[in-house]
Amino acid sequence: MDSIDLLFMVVAMAISFATSLIGVRWWIGKAHQIGFTGRDMNKRGEVHAAEAGGIWVSLGVALGLLSFIGLQTYVLNDESLLKNYISLALLLFMSGYLGFLDDVLGWKKGLRAIYRVLLMAPVSLPLVVLKVGIPTITLPLIGTVDFGLAYYLLLIPIGVIGASNGFNMLAGYNGLEALQGILLMLFMGILGFVKGMDGLLTASLIMASGIGGFLVYNKYPARVFPGNTFTYAVGAYFAALAIMYKTVKFSLVLFTLYFIELALFIRGLRNGVYKENFGKPMEDGSLLPPYDKTYSLTHFAIKSITRLKGRAREPEVVLFIAVLQALVGLTALWLSASNILT
């Protein structure tokens, strides 16, 4: 990346961060004014925060992406990233709208789980219509397979549905979704830097910046919740980057915690439990696990921290999972550097 593109990237990151930060700050007051708030389930009493603040992340990141390609187009006459970044911006608006609709309808009152899954398929249309990605995949023991039209009409929607709903599963703690999103984007960005994929590096850092502006108000004690508005958008964006830049294997390893979360969720269903991630808040501010068995990584974190320190607090649970994600990310980078994920 040359100095001009680096400058454009910094400007786009600043726009993404500032839009998210300023928008969320305004949104917190407005949401309380109209009663669009939700109870913080990991705290005792009636502690409320603004709902659906993630909509400002989608807007900020989209503006950052459009600013970057605008600068490239008008200053350098370079349209090499136009298709990719336009599709990313459209995908953010569509996934953010779907999540916002779910948030407005209300927790446990909104869209049924099956509709949340099915309605994410059209969100992949910007990638499908613009034919983002390459329809050839190298499979173990088989070799390179050209999926042709099936790649765009079947595999891309499956990827977007899986990542958006998967990212939504590990949630419910102040700063958890935001910090996880930043870590996923940073590791994708590092891969882009190492592999010389400037488009991946820039898109990842623009998203990380937008989430950073949101995290200012979402960290413990949170004044705003991300909502499905945030989780759907970040998950879909993560899938889109993997598809665009042919980093599917790396991304699957990076998503390891979410596969574990899915396995624990299925374990709960087999035991007749539709699990919640929240802990049981105590008078001293600590959390106890909500079930005897572990049905979420958040439950595992609470139990592990309690064994180590005698009690577990919400920020410690978030940090514990973030450390696990960092270890997963470092492993993915090592596997990529060793050419195991090629």
C-alpha cells in the first residue's frame, strides 16, 4: 500500500469511527426519550440501556467504505475496489435493516428463529448480483472444484446466513460482541497486510474503527446495546470479506469459538434447555452460572474465572472470551504462515 492509499484509509477509518461515536451518543438520549431501551440482564435491578445502537456502526462503516472509493476514484482515477466496496456497503444496509426490524419488534417478540435464518439469504444479493468472489474452491483429497453458478446462488447465501447467525449466538455481555467484532476484523486485517491484500486490510480496519466508536458507549457499564442490528451486520460483513478475498479456510478457523458455541447450544437443546448466555447477577456484582451444565462459552468463562478467583464479574467474562479469540486468531495466522490453510 502506497502513502496515498494509506492516507485515504486513515481518512475512511476516521469517518467510520466518528460517525459511529457521534451517532451512538445522540442515539442513547433519543432512545431513552422514546422508551426504546432494554434491561441489562447481567445486573440486579432495573438497569436499562438504549437498544439497537449497532445501526450507527453499519452507517459509519458504509460511509467509510464509500469515502475510500470516492477518494480513489476522483483523486487517483482508480476503480479497482469499487465493486467490492459497493457490495459491502449494500450488504451492511440490508443486514442492518433486518436486524433493526428484529430489534424494534422486541427481544423474544420479534422475528421467529427460522425467519431470521431465511431472511438473511437475500442479504447476500449484493455479493451474488455483482459476482463477488471466485467460484473455485480447493477441497481436501479432491483438489480444485469449480462450482460455477451454484457458488453464487447457493454457497454465498449459506456463508452469509451461517456467519451472521453464528456471530449472533455469542452475545449478551457489555462489550462482548463489539470486542469480538474488533478482534475478528483485526486478524482479517493482519492477514490482508501479510498477504498484500490491501482491499482486505482496508475494509477490515474501516469496520474495526466503526465498532471502536460504538465500543466507547457499549463497554461496561454499557449505555447502549448492539442488538441484532449489529450482530447480523458484522457477521455478514465477515462472511463477505472471506468470500471476496478467498480467505474461507482462514476465516473458518478464526470463527472457531462460534462453532463451539453452536455445539454447546445443541447440547442444551438435547437436554431440553433453550439456553440464555446471561449469568445470574449477585448483590456484589458478580455472576453465577445460570445452569448446572455448560451451554455457552459465557457459562464456561464464569465457571473458570470463579474457580481461579473465587468470583466472576462481567468485564472479566468478556476479557476471558477475548483472550480465547486472540489465541484462536494467532493460531489461524500461524496456520496461514505455514501454508496449511492454502
